[in-house]
Amino acid sequence: MQRKDSLYQNFVRILEEELQPAMGCTEPIALAYAAAKVREALGKRPERMKVALSGNLMKNVKSVIVPNTGGLRGIETSVAAGAAAGAAERELEVISTVDEAGREAIRAFLREVPIQVERLESPSVLDMELTAWAGDDTALIRITDRHTNIVSLQRNGEELPRAEQGETQDTPADKADRGLLSVERIVEFADCLDVEDVRSVLERQVSYNMAIAQEGMEHEYGAGIGRTLLEDGGSLKNKVKSMAAAGSDARMSGCELPVVINSGSGNQGITASVPVVVWAREKGYDEERMYRALAVSNLLAIHQKAYIGVLSAYCGAVSAGSASAAGIAYLEGGGYDAVAHTMVNALAITSGVICDGAKASCAGKIAVAVESGILGYQMYRQGHQFWGGDGIVSKGVDQTIRNVGELARDGMKETDRKIVELMLDNLSSAPGAVETGNC
């Protein structure tokens, strides 16, 4: 690969498209964004609303705390936050500027505006449709496949002009081609990378994600996984795990700091970046080397998710944890061989960890994923590996990645349906309040 050729530029665009800022767990924030857009289309405060969500969206919105709401969680809270106080033009930072007056407006909206929640039967795992009514006027929004991908925005049954819709449905030509990713090409890209081409994207990721990880270490959030891990001592491996978990502790518990996401997920963005940054800083590696390793980690996480899909029964922390360990292997001077073996070893250990929605236990899964990733790297350094034919491991790292994707996307469909069923059996119609820590 040569600097500035079309393949190189494609990889730069992938990083620019995927590493976007978001405040709060992405699915509730996407719902808040949709609510802000539908109120904007309606042109007035809704008198009632209906929300229809795919099962996977429901499971990821059900339990997580929505930031800037005073500790509230759930579907109705997400809708009320966007409709009452959201700034639609900020997209996945739609409620980042909500103040105390805005929080009171959210509480009033929940008291005064009926919000009907329904299951949306859809072939897409990420699909939502919101309808708002006020007097004789109605507005409707549909977002499908990606968190801000508006496929329809209507007022009184008429489709609004594209200029009023904001981000709209993609065509293949609109986006960089993820199909061109391979482990070998990702390593080649990092080797020839002009860091200035991705500096602003990666600097923001380091700044945001390390800040929320530090916040999670300094204050009590969720189940306190990051702080609990400190009881195991101050080894480098433990610092890496604890900081990544702490970022998720804070994010899942309503911390109002933003993160830079990866593959549509803040937890995956944290997991793909924080371990690499902590390792680099502890070992004294320079910034350029760290950024090259972050390019490896982020692109490997995206490469895996391209096969898995945006939401599934498969925990995305596993993909990001193996990717961050491969980034660490690259940071330590390893080339394609080190990266590939680290990935395969890690995926052989933890593939199959389920995703049962966004909530406090995600931090524990991140810790386990990072642990297995580092174990995979340690195995490589000792000359040990899993071989093709060991379970779902195939000859060639990219084929193993495809196997995992097929397992997650197709093989776990029934598992996904059962997870959603079990979770929705416990779905409460009333938003709950909890303590959110000190962010």
C-alpha cells in the first residue's frame, strides 16, 4: 500500500466515518435524536407520541441510564429527553447541552405526554419509528440500519425535503468500502501511515475516551468494575483492564462526558482505544507509534463488526478486546504475524459471550475481553497458538473473523430472539431513577 493511493484513502475515510463523538449509550441517544427530529418536524410540543422499536434496540435502551436526565433510564426517558430538550443538529450529542431547566422539561414531558411503546417487527436489527401528534398535526420519523440514518421524515403525511431531514439513507457510494479491509492490509496501512492524516480523529478519541475512563476510576459508577480490579494490584495488564472497564462503568451509568465510538458503540470505542493508550503511556512509546497502533486496533474492530452487523446477540466487547490486544502487539513492534496470532488466539477464547443489552455488566465483559486479548498476545510471544480446526478457528485470520461473523450474525439469531424475549418480559413501563455518580 502506498500513501495517498485509493486504498489508503479508503482506510482514512473509514476511521473518519466510524470514530465519531457521542454522549451517552448510542442506542438511547439515537432514540433521543429521533425524538428531537420528529418534534422539529412537528413544529410544536407533542401532545402524545408512539415509539416502535426493533427488539435489539429495546434491549439496549431498556436498562442504561440516559445522561443529563437526573438519573432516569429507559425508552420513555430517551424519547422525552430528545423531544423536550434535545438539539437535533448535534446528532449523537443531541442532549449534551441540557441544563437544569432542560432536565425539568424532561420530567414534565414524562408526566404530561403519553408515550406508547411498541415492538417493531423488522428485518433490520436497528430500526425505529416515532410518531408525534399535536392538535391536527402529525409527524413521523424512521431511522434504520445506522443510528442517525433517516430513511423517512414526514409532516402530515408529506415527506419533508432532504435538506430538512439532515443525515439520510446511505448508498454504497456514500461510504468508504469496509469490504476492502483485511488484517494484512490494516497492518500495511499502519506501517505507511502519515499520522497527520488521522491525527485529529485519533487525538479526539484519546482525549475523550481517556477522560471518561479516568472519571470512572475516580468516582463510583455502576458496579464499579474498574475500581474493583485495582484490588488485583498495579500490574500493566491490570491497569489496562481496569481503565477500559472504568470507562464503561461511567458511560453505562449516565456520565455526561462524551466518548468517541467505534462501529456505532461507545463501549467498543473505549475498548479499542483505552488499552492501547494506557499500554503506550506506561511503556513510554511516542505519540506517533501510539497512533499507528490505534489505527490497527480501530480498523480491526471495524473489520470484525462488518461481518457481525451493528447489533446482535454477540458481545461487541469481544471484537474490540481482541483488536486492542492486536494493537498492543503492533505497538510492541510486532508485524502481521503477531497481530494475526493475537487476534486468532483471543477470538478462540471468548467468542460467544452474549450481548444482553447495555447496562452496568458491560464493564465486566470488557475486562474479560481485554484479558483474553492480552492472553492471546502472551501466547504468541511464548510460541503458542490455536490451530485451524480448533473449534471455529480456521486457517487464516480473516477466515476466522468471517467464521465469528457468521456465528454472531446467523448462528445466534435464535439466541438473540430469546435474549430479547427474556429482557422484554422484565420491561417496566415506568422510567426509573438511580444514583449516577459525580460526573
